[in-house]
Amino acid sequence: MVPLLLVLLLVLILFGAGFALKILWWIAIVVLILWLIGFIARPKNGSGRWYRW
């Protein structure tokens, strides 16, 4: 019974980690797209930075 519970716990941990990593990849892609849009559409005057920091 204990090995079965350990295997089920391992499957749940790996599934949770895989789901979290997939969400993080999608967030990274969205941030990259926003950064590229901001880089392309930056103002021509001033320092050319479109972000505040």
C-alpha cells in the first residue's frame, strides 16, 4: 500500500510541476511579445526608452 501511495504522490507532484512549468512558459512568451512590441513602437524622441526603469 505504501509504494502505491508513493507512486501516486510522485505522479501528482510531476503533474503539478509540469502544469506550473507550462503556465510559466506561456507567461514568458507573453512578456517577450509585449517587450518586442514596446521595443518596436518606442518613441523616436528623448532617450528612446518606453519603460520607466
